[in-house]
Amino acid sequence: MSLAMRTSKTVNAPPALRLEKAADCRFRLCGSLNVYSVAGIWEPLFEASRQCAAQPFFVDCEALDYCDTAGIALFVELLRTRREAAHIENLAPAYQSLLNQFDPKEFGPRPNSAQTKLNLIEVLGRFGSRFAAGAREQIGFIGEAGVALGHTFGRPQALRWRDALAIAEEVGVNALPIVALIACLMGVIMAFQSAVAMRQFGAEIFVANLVGLSLLRELGPLMTAILLAGRSAAAFAAEIGTMKVNDEISALSTMGLDPVRFLVVPRMLAGLLMTPLLTIFADLIGLLGGGLVMLLFNIPLVTYFNQLLTAVQPGDFFGGLVKSFVFGLLIAGVGCLRGLQTGQGAAAVGISATRAVVSALVLIVVADGIFAVLYYHLNV
Amino acid sequence: MRKTFDSAQPVVQVDALRSGMGATIIHDGVSFEVKRGEIFVILGGSGSGKSVLMRHLIGLHEPLSGRIFIHGRELSTASAAERAEILRSIGVMFQLGALFGSMTLLENVSLPLEVHTGMRPQAIELVARMKLALVGLSGFEDYKPAQISGGMVKRAAIARALALDPAVVLLDEPSAGLDPITSAGIDRLILRLRDTLGITFIVITHELESIYAIADRAIMLDKESKGIVAEGKPQELRDHTDNPKVRQFFNRQADEEGISAT
């Protein structure tokens, strides 16, 4: 192989291109006019052309030995701005025929496609109508998903359990490390911060009450839900969104498979079952983290555990668990909904994933607020 | 620029390429040369590794063994800067277009010009609009890829491949799925660009009409032998081949019934 490395670095190096002034309003182009070299003479040429506004303008291309479409663009622009006053002479026939393909008149400034400014009422109107359309879609989706879920509970054999289990593994089992990490840190931080203050009153043992109640009632379910919103709602939206972009959703429909029943129900079931399990796991790990901190304050694990049992009622635990069922349903549902609402193109998938996480977080917080009020009135 | 190359030197030279994915060998001992200003067509049934070969030519896959030279320089041993420079002289149209979905057609075509040339924005816009006009997409500058038809996406992708007036243009099935009129228009565009600008084209295609219309030379890849089974002018291949696979291809005959179609 003798030809290796024969040519040096000249593939795209700007070769010599010169714009020479032959006479007033008469210029010569010498060398190779290409997409890289054209930038250097574009402005000088048009500057010269402007100075010759009253006279005809000549460009002699006799010494031009190469001209690509970027060079042709230069001539098109010259012919467009100067019309008959511009004369491009001695252009090689091949390049001339390329130039003849373009009608300079067609390359004038484009009509500005920017939208006209809307006034306040129009903005409000658009926002309102979009909001209403979104709400309508959501209500429709809730109904559809509800019917499909009910149908599945009526006929469990109709569900593709293999899909549901694979999704449950991804949502649940694979989330264990991150849930454990966050829950443990929460238990440790809460216990430590409160223990430092409570030690001043000799009340370190009541850290167990604080950690136990806040973890089981609020933080366990909430933190797990927030983690799943970031992990699984985004994943659902991205996956279903990509399927939408690739027309796979349409393919499902034409095969007589309802996308909601086929895609959404397994995910909602996985969310529904896995979120409470992860919450229990988070609760336990969080309590353990608190217990470890207590050891530092010379309170043995047994004492901590007994104090927990007196402080925490089963109602606290089950109250948290009920919440996590609802969170799981909301996270999976909104993830799927945003996926199904995906528009076109790769950017739309990203937008859907973002919207899924944001919507899931909002729904979690709103639902948690409702539960707080509900539990207060029910004395749970 | 292109003038600096020895015109006798092949633009692309593939020497005993052996490639594979995992344990499967796709090509074994594939060698060919593409001369400057040639329209070179790669043929082959589905699964014969045409697109993989194209990806090797632009350095997306590393060969298991064998060498690939572009303008006499080997891609896999070139430094990063050299590699970028070589790749800038190659325009590629991928099979599905691979247009950027978040950008309009004009922005898609303008992007390489903005990055690699020092032209002013108005000049870039003009060049990009001319490229779109070349492929018959005037008036669609502000459309996004998702808003236009599949055939238009292909043509826009060709316009983007031509953006930097590259010395070599690789087209992966430019006319598949297009109507005969548009497809003939693309053939004419390829011939015209070759004749006026001396661009070398490497085209993967199945369209027999298109092969006869544009190809100076063709190679046919085969799945079983993992190599080239025929090389030459398409008319000659059609009329003078002994290979039953090649005859079948050019005469549009299906495999014998009862024999598996692998």
C-alpha cells in the first residue's frame, strides 16, 4: 500500500482565492471559490458592488478554476441585488449551467414567518383553551385507564403478566439501592439533628418517636414517591413517547390492541404494587438509620425499638401505606399519559419526560395535602 | 482543495476489509476502489451488509482487519483532527434521513455551514436555501422534519449531505420509497452534481432503473460469501454474469420456491 499519507493536510484548508481589481467596477476572481474560501471575499465583493451602485458591475471569472455551490450562491446574490447591472463573465460552462438553475428572484428575503404579537386577551384565551383541552384529555385518560384496570381485575388472564412483571422488576427491585440510600440518610439526618437538640433536655429517647412518626406517616411514602417520579414516571413517558414517535402506538391500535390496556395497565399495576413495597422498605431502612445514630448517643437498639413500639400505632404505618398506593397509581398514570401525549420528533420525547416528572411531583404533593386533611378529620 | 489530489488516486480504497458484530462476520475480504468523479453503486440483498459497509467508510465502525483509505489516508489511524478533516470532506445521507427533529429544514442544512465555515448568517441562509432548491424543497425552509412526507425527508437529508459541497457523498437508499418522478429527479441531481462539481458518489440502492441511469460501476455484496460477488458496469453485469444471484437481482426473479430465502 504505497499511497498512504501521500497528501498532506489540504482536504479543507482554504486554498488561494483572490479578488483582484482590474478597473473601476471590474473585478477578477482567481483561484478556487468554495464553501470555505467564499467567506473571505463575500463582504469585499458586495462592498465594491455598493460603491458601484450607479454603474454596471463586472466580475471576470476567467482565472477561476473551481467553483462550488457556495460560490454559485455568491453570484446568485450578486445577480439578485444588482439585477441587470451585474455581469458575470467567462464563467466555465459547467458552472454557468449550475448558476442557470437558480432564479435569483426566488432568493429574496423570505417573508417573516415570526408570529404576530398577541394581546393579553388572546394570550389568556389561548392559555384557557389549552388548559381546558389538557383537562379534557386527562379526564378522558383517567376514565379509560380506570375502565381498563377494572377490566383487568375482572379478567386477569387477559393481562400480559410477563410484561407487568418485567416492568415491576424495573420499577421496584432495581430501585432498591437508591431508595435504601435516601431512606437511610433521611433516618440518620433526622435522628442526628433532633438528638443534638433533645440532649440538652435529656430527652434523646424521644428521637425514636420523632423519627418513627415522621417516617411512617409522611417522609417514607413521600420520599419513595418522589424518587419513583424521577425514576419511573420519566422512564414510562420516554418509552411510550418513543413508541408514539415511531408509530408503534398506531401499529398497536391497528392490530386491535388498545394501547391503554396493553401499555398503561401493566405499568399502573407495577406502580400500584411496587410503590407500597418500596415504601415499607424505605420505612425500615430509615428507622434503622435512626437507630444507628441513637447508638452514638448511648441508647441501645433494644431501647430504641421498644420506644418505637410505644410511640407508633399501626394506624400510622397503614396510613402511610394507603398513601403510597395512591402515589404509585398517580406516578404510573401520569407517566403513561405524558408518554401518550408526545408530539413528533426526538425533542418531544424529552419534553414528555420532563412534563411527566413535574406533573407527578405536583400530583404527589397535592395528594399528600389531601391525605393530611383527610387523616386529621378521620383522627388517623 | 480537491485540486490538490492526484486525480488517478482513488478517493476511497477498501483493502481486505473484514468486519463483524459480535461473533457474526459480515464482510470477509472485501476490497474495492472508487475513483474520483465516479458514481459507484453498492448492491446486495437485504442483510448483505451494505449499510454496515457504509458505516465503515465513515469510520463509525472499526474493521476487525483490513484498511480503509479516504483520499489516501487511513481513517482508523488518523489523529482526531485529521479524522475530523477527512470526515468534513464526506457528506452522508443516512437511510432514514437522520434529520434533527427539533430544527427546521433550513437549520438542518445550515448547521454544518455555521460550524465549519466563516460565512455570515445571510450568506449561510442563501446557500442553505439553494441546497434545498436543488432537491426541490423551496418553500419548505421553515418546516420541521415531522411535518413533511418521508420522501421530502430523504431529499432534505440529501441537501444536508451536500451542505459543505463535499468531495465524496454517500447516499444510503436515496430513492427507496420515492415516487418515480422524484426518484428520477434525484438521479438527475446526482449526475448533474457529478458533472459540474466532480463530486464522487457512493450510492446504496435497489432501484434497477436508478442503477442503470446513474451507475458507472457497481459491486454486489452477498450474504453467504460475505464478500463481493460481482463488480462492473450494471449493463455488463446484467448481460454477462454467470452468478445466479446476480442474474436474479438484475432480472428481478424471486428465489426458487421451496428453497429457503436466506
